Amino acid sequence: MCYNLKMKTLDSIKQRVDLAVSQLHFANQPESLYSPIEYILSLGGKRIRPVLSLIVCDLYSDDIEPVINPALGIEVFHNFTLLHDDLMDAADKRRNKPTVHKVWNANTAILSGDAMLIVAYQLISKTPNEHLKEVLSLFTTTALEICGGQQYDMLFENRLDVTEDEYLEMIRLKTAVLLACSLKTGAIVGGASDKDASLLYDFGINLGLAFQLQDDLLDVYGDPEIFGKNVGGDILCNKKTYLLINALKNANTAQRERLVDWVNKEHFSPEEKIAYFTKMYLELGIKELAENKIKYYYAEAVKCLSQLSVCPSQTQLLKTVCEDLMNRDF
Amino acid sequence: MCYNLKMKTLDSIKQRVDLAVSQLHFANQPESLYSPIEYILSLGGKRIRPVLSLIVCDLYSDDIEPVINPALGIEVFHNFTLLHDDLMDAADKRRNKPTVHKVWNANTAILSGDAMLIVAYQLISKTPNEHLKEVLSLFTTTALEICGGQQYDMLFENRLDVTEDEYLEMIRLKTAVLLACSLKTGAIVGGASDKDASLLYDFGINLGLAFQLQDDLLDVYGDPEIFGKNVGGDILCNKKTYLLINALKNANTAQRERLVDWVNKEHFSPEEKIAYFTKMYLELGIKELAENKIKYYYAEAVKCLSQLSVCPSQTQLLKTVCEDLMNRDF
């Protein structure tokens, strides 16, 4: 079925999202409560989550205006998690600019973040009445899952025995569910069937897992010019990525001992550590393992799309966004 | 008009609130995300906010069950503000027990607090459909006001020129609006008229201001046995209370200089500092000034009650709670 014959272009959807973000209005006082919110939102980002909500709503309805507010709520929530995560991770930079707790201070980061979470709910609450309960409930479940994901991520810092399943569950919670929530919110507000809404949710989960695993891979093998991050950042801070977890699992006793030695070293040459792990990943076939896992989730994502009850031609935009995301071109 | 002829007793309402709090169910995993929420809720407290919601709902409806979830949401939100405020204020104790960031750590306090704010919204979202938008909107406005109040409170720490009006606005935001929100939520869900809902809101604002001003007064003149806090805590940390603000305003040049000297002293005998301020408050008639202000707001609160469209006899319970609160007997 082709529900909506006049589909919007990706550019027009991106423009609609940018306009909506630029029109977000916050109270003026107290200035030091709201300025950090405007600051973090001004740092940009791809706005991928609201864009996905709008694209999906456009699949099922010729009016995307009703999804603007919940889509913005998801974007504000996402930026709230960045604000509080940066504080918890003591990160100095976000998108090459100083983080909120660096520009202001920790207390301002806590309180402005709290206000931001409330603003996110304020926007979600503007969902049209007939879909409000369902959208609210999905958003709340998702938000709690994301807190859980961040907690697991922090707990994993002090563990060397994180399993692949635990890791996949952590990135599902920390990254994938919000993409899935954005897509499903667009489906609910657009009036999709429960089956389509659920397929779009699963599409988001698989896309999110593929995306995060690729992020792990690009940390080691990415072109810093395109990727925008220094190579080996995860290696230097012993982040329990898909790569490290599988290296530790597949290593023989001697290899494992040397890997653990490197993890525990307090003084080392960064280049040497990165080179060592890169070589070990090669020896253990970790790159291929990760690539296969990414391909698997990506294929699962595409499979979800193919089962939607819309014209196959209409899912082209979602596929394009998917590809752009994976190629870091979005 | 007597809307509800079978009014509940205060004891039965308190019991209903305690039961509902004890039945709050949180996810089990990750344990370190949810345990701090259970911990802070287990520290007790008067549960005054949900009790007020239930009392008011009972005024207008013979079924108070529909207000239980939003009332719990307000209580969870209140405890969330305590959790994050304690972290921001670096407070070691809450109700004579170590604060969450002391038992766990700062990151856990941030993240569990965030989860708690989301749980508060989850409970608010369970408001019956016909009142959901109104209750959500009131709650969100109130929650943002409370963040503003906390921000002003922190900003005032570094200022000696806080005016009485600024102070009253700060305590309105930080304390009064949540009491007002609790009362109005009970009115909305109970089906009160807009006029009564608004009068109950104003009743809460006036009661909250009277209560907070009395808190300032009890810091100096209260019996620690009854009040549960050490005398002079606000004086020792130079808190810009109603008393200090008016002492600085009404002092002559010499008195003001000595007061400012005491404020700026880094090394001093606590007893001597408390004795000095207490003497100065007496000389400047500050106690009487505060008492008159409290009486004024209390009378305004009672005036709001007298204008409600319910049987005067039915407001007796609210008056009793008011008196108990002011006498710290609640």
C-alpha cells in the first residue's frame, strides 16, 4: 500500500527539523539554568533521531506537523544524556567544544540537565491526545533503558570479564533503543499499524547495534579525517568494546596475559599501545568478526523494512539514511 | 456544597499513601541504578505532598484511587530533588542517614536521580486520560520552577545583596509551588471547578511561604528536640534567610559592617557567631518581623480555603494539616 503519495525529500525533512530546533524557546530566567541548554543544542549534531521520526510519520500520513514536538522531545532528551554523560565521564570536549561542566561547573551541568529532561517531557506531552499515552509510555520505557545502559557502561569500566552478550545488551540500551523509539514514535503519530510500528522499532534496534559496532571498528580502522575522532581512543582508555571483548575471549593464554598486561599498564607510549592492540586484533581475526556482525545486524535491519506494509519504493529514503549513517555521510 | 459526604480520616489517607509508597516497584537491573532510589524513599519523610493530593481529591470525589499515581509521582519527584540537591550542596546527611552520593558516589547519584525523575513522569502519566494533559502540564511547569528555585538558591550563596522580594520568589519556586501543585492535582483529578483548583493552588503557595519562613525562624529559635535540627545551622553557613536579609537591610552602618565582618570570617567560634546573630536579630526586631510575615501568609492561606465552594466543615481536615505542619506535628 502507498499511504502517502507525496513523500517529502530528505532535505526538506532535515530543514523542517533544523527550523523546529532553532525555534525552541526557553525561559529567560534564571539565565544560568537555561544558557547551558541552548549551548549544548547549539553544538549541532546530525539530528538523526527527529529526522527518523519525521521520515516515518511521512510514510503513513500527509501531515508530519503532529510529530514535530515529540521528535524534538527525543532530540532534547538525547542532548540531555550527552550533557550528564559528559559530566559522569569527566569528558572535556563535545563536538570539539568544551563540555557544559567545563564552561560552567558540575552543579550547573546537573541542574541544567535536569531541566532539559523536564523540557523533553514537555515536548513529548504535546503529542496529539489520541497518541499521547502510547508515545509517553514508549518514551519513558526507553529513557529508563538508556539510564540502565549508561550504568552498565560505567560498571564495565572496572571489569575485564564482560561477555559479548552483556556488551550487546549494553549498547542496545545505551544507543539502539532511542533510534528505535524515534522510528516507532513516527509510526504511532503517523497512524501506522501496530505491526509496522513494531517492525520499525526492530529496524531501529538492528540499525543501532550495527552503527555502534561500526563505531567500535572505526576507532581502530577509521580515517580520522572522515570519522572525526583520533584513532585508538577506545584502546587507550581500555574501553570494553566488541573488539577488546572478543580479543580477550579468543586469545590463547599467552596472548591474553600480554593483553591484560597492556590493559593494566599505567605508563606507556600511546602509539605503542595502539599498535599492539591493532596487531593483536589482526592476528585474532577480530576485524573480520566485527565486520560480519555489523553485516548481520544491517541485513536484519533491512529485512524489517522489507516486511512493512508500505510500497517498497517508499522505504527507499529510510534505506538511504541507513547507508549514509553507516558511511558516516549523514 | 458538600460534594462528598463520606470524607476519609487523616489516618486512613496517610495509610493509603504509605501503602502506595511501599508498593512502588522498580526494575531489578541494574541493581546499582535502582537501589539508591529505594534507599532515599526508605528514609521516610512526612509524605505531605501526596497526602494533600488525596485530601483534596477526597473533597470532590468519593473515589481517591485515580489520584494515587500522580500523587506518588509528586512524592518521587520531591525525593529526586532531595537526591540531586544533596549532591549539589555536598550534604553528608539526609534524615540522619548518609546521603546517596556518600553511600554510593556522585555518578550514581546523578544517574539514579535522572532515573527517578523519569519514574516520577511514569507515575504522573498514569493519571486518568481525561485529566492527563492538564496534570502533566501543571507538573512540568512546577518541575521547571523548582529547578529555577534551586538555581537561585545556589546563586544567592555568593551574594550579600539579595532583596526580600528575590528571596520570597526563590522560596516560592523552591518550596511553595510543589505543595500548590499537589493540592491542585488533587483538585483536577477529583473534578473540582477551575476556580476551586486555582484557590487550592494559591492556598498551597501561601502555606509554602509561611512554612519556609517559619523554617528560617526555627533555625534560630526552635527547640532542637522538636525541630530535629541543630540551632543556628543557617547562621553558620551564612544562608541568605529572611532573617539575615532583613537584618542586613535594617541595620545601621556600624551594625551592617559588623554583620558583614561575621559573614566573611573564616575562623570563628560557632557558639559566638550564633550568639552574635541572635542578639542582632533581637536588637533589630527581626523575630517579630518574620512572625508577622508568617501570620500574613498563613491568614492568606486560610482565606483561600474559606472561598472554596465546599462545605466549610469539609475544609477542616486541610486546616488541621496546615496547623500540624506549622507546629511541626505532622
